[in-house]
Amino acid sequence: MALATHRTSEFDRDTAVTRRAPGVYDAHLSAGWTIIQAVNGGYLLALMGRALGDALPHPDPMSVTAHYLTASVPGPAVIRTEVVRTGRTMSTGTATLVQFAEDGSEVERLRVLAAYGDLGALPDDVRTTAKPPAIPPYEHCLGTDSAPDGRPAIPGSTAIAERLALRLDPATAGWAVGAPSGKGEMRAWFGLADGRAPDPLSLLLTVDALPPTAFEMGLSGWVPTVELTAHIRRRPAPGPLRVAITTRNLAGGFLEEDAEVWDSEDRLVAQSRQLARALLQG
């Protein structure tokens, strides 16, 4: 049974899953969401979120933790879910994604533990010291195409870049012109290139879709995610999102990335932390 999606959106088509049996879903990992040759971790998180949203009785992901075991590649995959607990306001489930080697054996790619609830039923009371990131206006930031004022574009060497409406704060885009700041910071306006409005599921992509902070620290190459936890705090308002990511500590070839996502109404709608490997030049 194919689950209904917003079929006009490439994101929704490419995160679609088909229920084969209770708790078992067939999926196809699209080459359109790759970084170099590996499938993006945020896209995979959204795909798993789609399957868990069908398996669990509550509509919205609230806390999702993924351990990335092996690099996923474009092609067919199977997702297996298990309902761990259901309650009145929240439910918990697990999911695994497997692909198949040439000899037909299963290769597990990632394993997820998630808590789901109803974000629309949460109280409006907000008490916070968090503030939206200070990012220049959208038209003054750098995208994968030419900036309106003629400044150089961000190098777009990955397929996922074509699917994102991404504009980086010039203060965190020195790496794109060979002059990284040395700071572990990345800030950007974010949306999907086809104009699809953000929602809790797409926020799982958003927290892991910007260039890695390692680039602005002077490193290059793939920065594979080891573990990623995303907290979805509210359903986002329509309009572009603002994303801020920071790294405070790179040690032993690993770094953390802490992300915040703010919507067009200046509300903090998602947070995440991930541990990633960094390729250190000798």
C-alpha cells in the first residue's frame, strides 16, 4: 500500500514508502539527495520519519535519534519498524533501514529510535533565552546559483544542492572562495527548491542539509554523520527557514554540530546535535 504524499513535491515523492506488511515498508533512495556518492543523512532521517509516522498513532516526530552504521547508496531499501510503546500523548518506535549487497545479503544502513506526538496540541507557553540567528537579508546571501549582486556562487558539487533553496551568510561562506574563517559556524536561509512549505517531516532534512561546519574550519571532503538527534519543537509557519549550526570542539577526528532552525515567525522549530567524522589532512 503506497502512502499518500504531496506528490507535486520532489521531497515527498522521494521520501514515499510503500507498506508491504504491518511494520515493513519498501522505499527507493533517490540519487537526487546524495553528497558525492552517499545519500544525505537528513534525507534518510525524513524517510525513516515517514515510515514511523505511519506505524505510530501520533502524527508528528518530536525526538528522533539515528545511528548511521554504513553509507547508504541510491537504490531500493527496506524499512522495518517496531512500536515500542503507545500512550495518550506520545508514542515510541524503532526503525531500521537495510539495503542489499550483490550476493543478496542484507546490509543495515541506519537504526532509529523516535518519539512521536501531536505538536498542534502543545501549549503556547514559551520561556526562552534563545534568539534567532542574525543573517543578512536573503538577497545578500550566497546561493548555489549566482548571487543577485554578482558575487561568486557557492560551489554546488553535490546533487542535493539542486533541490535546496539555500542562501549562506557570507560571514560563514569563506570556504567557498578559498578563505575559510577558521570558525565552526554555518548560517543560512533554507527552503526546498520546488517551493514546498516546511513541516515537521521536512525539518528532519533541514537539520542536516547545510554544508558542514568543517568547511569553514578549513577542512574539505565528506563529513559522515555517526549519530544525529533531532528535536522538533513546533510546526513551522510557511516561508523560508533560518538555520544556524555551530561546532565548538573538533578532537580525535570527530566533531559535533549543534543546529537550530527558526521559522518565518521567529519561532525555534527544531534543534539537533550530531557527531560526525572529519577528514584531517596530514
